[in-house]
Amino acid sequence: MIIWLNGPFGGGKTTTAAALDALLPEALVFDPEKVGESITPTLAAVETVRDFQDWRPWRELVVASLVSLDRYTGRTIVAPQTVVVERYWDEITAGLAEAGIEVRAFTLDCTPEEHERRIATDTLTLATLTQIQADDGGVGWRRHRAPDYRAALSWLAGRTEVIDTTALTPDEVAREIATRTALLV
């Protein structure tokens, strides 16, 4: 099973993934962002994009990686990655479905005010792709992409399980996800 964590950029997906990792010893965390980081030096010379997700190879490699990891380990894999382009989401989930892999997708939503608070207080150092990200640890990128997430929330609500994380700790969110997926009873 793949547990995909979607939500606003800087909203707590990576922190929740770490909490799930601690809660579920058999789970593995795979960060699709690392795929983007690895292909950027190569593809940036071919085509300029706003986000590495715009490169079709990113989506294909994420699917191939998750399929391979699923088959090799047989474990639950937690994938924290915001995807706000519906077509990209459809490509990823269709590829995983074609491989026969169950995907439980959660959108970790919070109020815009809480999102801003999380961005402003996050001490996580990000490996980033653009100069704006490198200059401010991702703060500008996260703020800049917030409207994209808000616009996508309507279709995300139809394709994922939305959890309002505004008043929850990452441990509480992880416990909720583990309970909903029947990995924790």
C-alpha cells in the first residue's frame, strides 16, 4: 500500500511522514521530491519549468520507483508530496493502479492562517530547486504556491481523504491516518 500525503507546501506532510514512520515500524518513507532533485540537473538543460513535476519523466519515475519499492519490500510506503495539477495526479494514480498497488491518499489541510504560521516557524532546511527557494529556505516558494493548493483543494477533496490538521499535532495526524488505513487498531 502507498500512503500518499498531499497538502499545502509547508503544511506538515514531511513531519507527518516521519511520525508515521515512527508509529508504523514496517512502513518506509519515500520522498518523491528527491526524484525531482535528482533529475533537475539533467532536465534543466533541456527545458525550463516552474516545478519539476512539470517534467513528464518526474511523474513516470515516481510511479516506477514506488512500484519497484512496493514489489521489492512488500511494505507500506509513505510518500509525502504535494501534487496540485489534476492531470499529474491522475497520471500517478493511474500508473500505480495499473501496477495493482493500493493507494490511500490523504490531503493534510489546514486554515490559511495556520499554514502561514507553519511556514513562518518551520526550521526544516529544504533542498530546493529554484533561487527563490535557495535564498529563503523555501518560505517564498511555499507562500507563492499556496493559491495553487487552495485552487486544487476542490478536486483533491474528491480523490483523497481530507484531514483538517489545523488543531492537530503531526503525531495525532499520523495516528488518524494509521487508524483509517487499518494499520493501527
